[in-house]
Amino acid sequence: MDHDLAVAWLRATAAAVEQRHQELTELDAAIGDGDHGTNLRRGFAAVTGLLDELDPAAPPGSVLTRAGTTLISKVGGASGPLYGSALRAAGTALPAPTADMMDLAQALRAGLTALQKLGGAAVGDKTMVDAFEPAVAALERAAFDGFTLREASALAAEAAEAGARATIPLEARKGRASYLGRRSIDHQDPGATSTALLFAALAEVSSPH
């Protein structure tokens, strides 16, 4: 990953959030505060503004770190601190000026660790971790096996999407949805859904067009 790919990834994520923010809000209205899509839309719009002002020589880690800081400052609710902390930790872990496949996998593992430390969630708790962890695990396996970024990111996107869908039958144990107890069952978690968008965006910009 270099500067251009990091910027393209964030722009693609922002575009996906813009396109599907209403869906995210509807998912959140069922088991949360009903503001997930609105909050992420505002946050990634701010990130897009940041990207327009970045030094083109900025290393990819700096791009992700500054995007994370922007999300923390601009997004209300839990999603800003969680996504922001993940991107900041991942950015801090990326070497400069470019990162290989294993570097990226390890950086995103650091991002996952940061959001788990902040939110206290594990796989099965019906949170964004249910999509983030399998996506990172898929990247790590693919990096170890020598896959290209295009191949690895496609596997990660598939794993994140499957993880998001797997939250539907779960009873929430963390976050706002946990207050509903068994009433949270049969609803897909909005945070896991937006996490799947994040990894789908990486796969999109990593594939030749």
C-alpha cells in the first residue's frame, strides 16, 4: 500500500457510505440509536475534505492516521471513536513510504486490537468486530500464502460480508443493541455492515479496472 492506494481506499469507502447511509441508518434504527449511517456519512465527508488537502508525498500510514483523527473529531456516537481508533492504530503500524501485503495485514490487526480495546467486544457479541476480525484473519492467511493484494482484499471483503450476515441470529452483548436483549436477534448489526463496506472498498480499489 502506498499513498495513492490509501487515498483511493478512503475515497471508495466514503462513496460506499454515501450510497448506503440510509440502509445503515435503518439497520441502526432497529437495534440502536438510528444514527449510524448519518454519523458515518458526515465523518467520511470530512475525511474526503481532508484527502483533498493532503501532501501527495504523505506516506500511507499518515493518510490513515489523519483520517482516523478526523473521524474521531467529526463523528458522533460510538462509530467515530471506534473507526477512528482502528484507522489511527493501523496507520501508526504501517511502515513508510510503502507497505507490502504482510505489513498491511499486521497494521489492520493493530487496528482491530485498538477497536477491541476501546469497545471491549469479541467475535459473537454482534458488533463491527464480527466483520473486522474475519476480514483481518483472511488478509493474514492470504499474506502468508503469498497472495496479491487484489486476491487478498477480495477474500477479506468476502469474509467481512459473511461476518456481517452472521450477526443476524446473534443476541447483542455489547453496545446499544445489548439493551434489547433477545429483541436484538434477527437484525443485522449496522457496525458490522459498515465494516463490510470498508473492506469491500479496499477490494474495489485493489482490483484492476
